[in-house]
Amino acid sequence: MKRVLLIIILIAVSAIVAYTVFEGRPHDFKEGECGKCHLDASGKPKAMTAPITKLCEPCHNKINRNSSHPVDIAVGFIRIPADLPLTDGKLTCNTCHNIHDNKSSTVAERTYFLRRPSVGREFCVACHKVSPARKSHAEIIGVAHSGSKYSVTDRSSPLDALSVACISCHGGSVGMAAGDQIGEGVWSHMRESHPIGVSYREARKKRGGLYPLSRVSKEIRFYDGRIGCGTCHDTYSRNLMKLVMTNERSKLCLSCHDL
């Protein structure tokens, strides 16, 4: 039985290696493929066959728009550094990401092909400066490490990317390294605490006191069935504390908790 299992594993590994060799990574473009995106690859700036967002969407159609940066927007009063290019005066996927990054593909994938060698808060503050005149999330991130603390309880259970980005600012330290392994844990903030990274279904099964997922409001998001920072918060929300919905009369809490 063990011999059969070993053979199956070897076949699977061989198939993965063969796929990598012959297919390559999606961003490892081959000569002659420029026309898929560029009308004229020699031009500067290069004319595109379609808006950049549309060109990225076919492969990145699973991106949660509520958890990602807005695109195709005019930047208004924000000063954008020269190394973060705009397209026709608008912010696009290409502003922050360079899919033709000359680093090795493996390194570039780990850093999301960002145009600067930093992730999380360190990258965001390149554009989002603290302004005393405007009360916004951009101002809050300058002091977000005060009064909050994230405690990891299980490093073997990784968090979703959005939660990692949030905790890099709000988790009691500034500029958390991209390689830090942050797992399931408890986020203590605003004199309260809440688990992050746990399975909603498992929590309901073990502890009770939660509605079935079918009854939870669609405004509350889960990440592969797990609770993340984006479950209750949205950085672009206009609600108090950036909540995905108002918590007046505990509406948000009671959307999940059956008290």
C-alpha cells in the first residue's frame, strides 16, 4: 500500500514539475506575445489593446473589489511619486504593480510584483500621507499601532492576505516584514477582542452561539470560510470604525452572534 502511495506522489510531483517547465509562470511572457496587451510594444508609453484593468481581469477575476485598492480613478489631491506611474491621469493596476519586474519570477511573485521593495504600510505611505486637515484611514495608519495588539495562537493556520496587511499596521508593531508568519490568533482592540483566522463553521460547531452561514448578512465577508479583518471592516467604508455595516443596536455583532 505504501509503495502504491509513493508511486502516486511521484507521478503528481512529476506532473507539477512538467507543467512548470513547459507552461512557465503566467507573467513569464514569451516573444511574440506582446500583442495580447500592447498595440505597439516599442512605443513609450506603450499603447494598450484595452484598459489595463480589463487586461488584468481575465486572470485576476477572483479579486475581492471590497478588499482591494480602487482602480481607474483620478487621484485628485494626492501626490503620486514618479516611480508609481499613472495612466491618463488615473490610478490603475500598473501604478503599483510591474508584471515585467526584472527580479526573478519567484521573488516577484512573493512581493506581488510591487514597484517598490516593501509591502503593507511601508508601501501605502508612499502616497497616503498623514494630513491633519483630513480625518481618514490614511491619517489613522500613522498611529494605528497604538492601543491594539495581535496575539498569534496557531502559526500553522495562515491568515488571508488582507488580514496580514491590516495587522502589519494595527498589530502592535509598524512595518511588519513580508516574510513574517502570522497565523490564527486574537486581535485585541478598542477594549474588546476577536478571533482572526478561525473557521466560522468550526467555531459554531464547537462553541455554539452563532447563526448558520446561510443566515449571515452578505455584507459580512469570509475568506475560505474563515474570519478575517475584512469580515467586519472595510477600509473604504463610510461607517464608524470602517465597519462593513453600522453597529447601531449591535446590528453587526448580532448578524453572526445568536445571543
